[in-house]
Amino acid sequence: MKQITLFAFIFCSLISTSQNLVLNPSFEDFFDCPLAIGFFDRNVKNWTIPSTGTTDYFNNCSEAIGFQNFNGYQEARTGNGYAGIYTYFKKDYREYIQGSLTSKLERGKKYQVKFYISLAENSRYALKEFGIMFTSTKANFKANINIYAKHIAKRHPRLTLRSTFNKEFYDNDKEWVEVSFTYTAQGFENYFAIGNFNNNSDTKKSKARQTDYESFSYYYIDDISIEPLEKEILTETTETVEQPNLKVNEVYTFKNVLFEFDKAELLEVSKAELNQLYKHLSENSNLKIEIYGHTDNVGLTTRNQELSEQRAKTVSDYLILQGLSVTKIKSFGFGSTQPISSNETEEGRLQNRRVTFKLIQS
């Protein structure tokens, strides 16, 4: 039996305030025109490096380290300067850039993070994943290999890693390609670092071209921005929602709890359904709930397991934020181990990428 319930929804959209919090975002302020490679942290104002790698600074003022350089040719996206880093090289060698913010990010507030990359022409490999590590203080790792930020974040409360995944490999060596995502701040972020935080064995790469150079991946970076997002009330409507009579110990699949590819942040369209579920739980205080995350079988098994756990926790955290007691909710991830359809077709994979829940009598 179905109950007809009226809900008034305020539809919100996220709009950018166009206030970039990154100091010297396109590397135009510098001390000296670069004459040799590896002087990024000495030349560029408000920028450093979080490790002992030798990040490069390119500026058109230089004949040696300008738009025409040792790894190819690339004009700056804006202005005259940009950075260059090795994101894949032998023995896990890595380079990063570390930027400063004008003010600490506000806990719980959403920010639009954006930067532009271009693969250097001499690179043999293209990648599909970058990472941004946020910290409260400047990072200073005494090594030139990849920073294990994902593992460090588990025991360090003021460090977090946000990976950026792309469906395709970033193999464009002619134009600048945008990398962007929405980030919810934890409230300690004063600095950030960009690069590849995976070791060589965990790095997803694709051969971009045959070259006479060593096996490496090298990217130019320009125009970094981190801008706050604010909610704008657009309209208020009243609509009729059919609310099913949910039974205990039965598994239900959310219809509109959706996520972007390889990400675990809720889309705005998902919140109406979760608000309806929270209302049901708040009106039935004798119920507990379990949230289950599932993925298709595309990608690494470890990543699918991690992603399923993250998505289930995101749903759990949202319900807790609405007021549900933490003692009444648990979340689990099953990766790709419990498919409900074939992973051989896109339609089947779509059905397998799901979040489900079960109500339990307490």
C-alpha cells in the first residue's frame, strides 16, 4: 500500500562567487627569469614544493626554459608562465607543486577546484588520475618519490587527499585540458599540493606515443583556482511524492542517489530522496538502517572496494547531518562482488553501480 505525501522542496543550485583563494594562481609573479630547470620553488612567489623533487618553472622570458623547452612546446594558457612536473618516472620519482591559500577553508563549505594541464610532447605515457593533497601547514617530505598521502591521511587528522579521476586519459599535448571537481572542506586547509600520489604499480597509464626518451609522463600545469560555492534559492514548489510502505529486513535500491564517474560526492538530485528517507526514519524511532555501496567491475578491485565504501559512507553522513543518530546507521561497501546484472553491457554495469539500504527493527 502506498501513501501519498506532500513535500515542499527548495531547489538550490551551486554558483561560484568568482573569488579565487589561490595566491599567484597562474605563476605570473616570480623573482628571476628561469635560466635552468628545477627552480620552481625558488622563482615563483607563494609557491613551494612538498618533497625534494625538482619541479620546473617555464616562462616566455627565458630562451632556455620558455614555451619551447626540453620536453616540447606549449604556450601558457594565460600570461607567460606555467609549471611542469614528472607524474610518472622510474623508481617512483615524482614532482609536485604546493600552493598557498589567502584564507583557511571553512568546514562543511563546498569549493570548486580547477586547474589546467597539458601533456608534454616528449612524454611516453598519459595518465587519467591526478591528486590534490590539502594540509594545514606546508608539507615537507624528505624524499623525491611519490607521497603516500592516502595512507598518511588515515592517521593524520590535518591532511586529506582528493583524487581526480577521468574517463579518458589526459593525452592532449596541443591544448590545455580542464581538471575540476567540487570539494567539501574539513576546516583546516591552508595549503594544497598537486601531482600523482600513486606509486608506479598503482598508476593508471596509457602509451601516448613512441619516443626516443625514457619512459615517463610529464605535464604542464596552469591557472589553478579554488573558489567557494554558495547556495542560491531559485524557487519553491510543492509536488506529490509516492512513498512506499517500507518493510524491515528487505533491501531497497535508491532510485536517484547518484554520483559522478569514479567519485563519491552526492549530486543535488539525490538529496530529495534521502530527505524523504530521513523523514520516514525520524517518524519511526524504532528503526535502524544499513547502507550498502556497490560498483561494476570496471577498474581495479581495490579501487572499486574503496569507492563503494566511500559512497555508502557519503549517504550515511548525509542522513546523520540531517539529524539521524549515529547509533542507528551503519555503512558497508561490497565493491563489485554482488552484481545484479551482467557487467558485459553498459546497461548492466549501470544497474550494478548502485547504493542500497535495509531497515532493521531495533
